[in-house]
Amino acid sequence: MPDLVLRDATPADIDALSLLETHAFDGDRLSRRSFRRLAGAPGAALRVARNKGRLAGYTLILFRTGSRLARLYSIAVDPEARGVGLGARLLMDAEMTATKRGSQGLRLEVRADNAPAIALYRRRGYEPDGARDNYYGDGATALRFLKRLGGGDGPRTGKR
């Protein structure tokens, strides 16, 4: 994706984010209102990937004051943009964003039946960190993963 641009989301991205959310997920979707609230919020980093002027994916990272762990709350790739490494690029960007904010680790949950995402996380060095039964609205189990990052020189944003 030679024309790929990764940047912070702006209010102008909200409609495209909401549309992507409906294309990427069958349920447990973020609302337009949530995207509006999180874009530019101090405790969040909502990052978008645009390719040829079109929204191709996003990540949402949450930070908690006093904590050394950041949480990758959501990562989504437009179905038409899958299979070209965009998920890995978004994940690397999320890791860099968390590190810049002083996080020493990035934690996430993923559906236990999402084999492609689990494989991506393992390739990127994420390690299993537990499971949560009935985590999703349809009762699916979530697997938790954690990756230690090189952050820690900045403010405390993750806690263990």
C-alpha cells in the first residue's frame, strides 16, 4: 500500500469510521457517538489508515492514568483491504503510539475463533495472558494477549 497514510483521527473521519465498523464487525461495534467522544480524547489514541484517500482501517488504544499498560481496544481493517499486511502495519503503529506515550506493554482481547488475528498477534510477539468466557455479546470467549514494549521513559500510562 504505497499511498498509505497513518494519522490521528479527526471529526471528519467519524462517518467513515462508523461505516467501516459495520463492514468489519458483525456485532459488538463502536457507535458513532463513541468515535466522536474518543477522537482527540486525552485517554485514547484513535488512529486511522487511509489509502488513496479512503479509510482502510483504524486502531483504538486506551490509556489509564497511573497505569503502565495500554489497551488495544479495537483494530479494524476494511474487508476490501485485507490480505496485504495492513493489519500488521496498524498493529506496529499502535505499538509505537503506546510506546511514545510511555506504555511498557500493550494488552488486547481477541475472539477465540478469530484465527487470523491470533496468528498476527503471535507473529508480532504477543503472549497469551488469560481468557474471558462470555466476553462478547454473542457469548464468545475472548483470549487476552500482552506484549511488552520498550516504553517507560515517559509518563506512566500502564499498570500491572
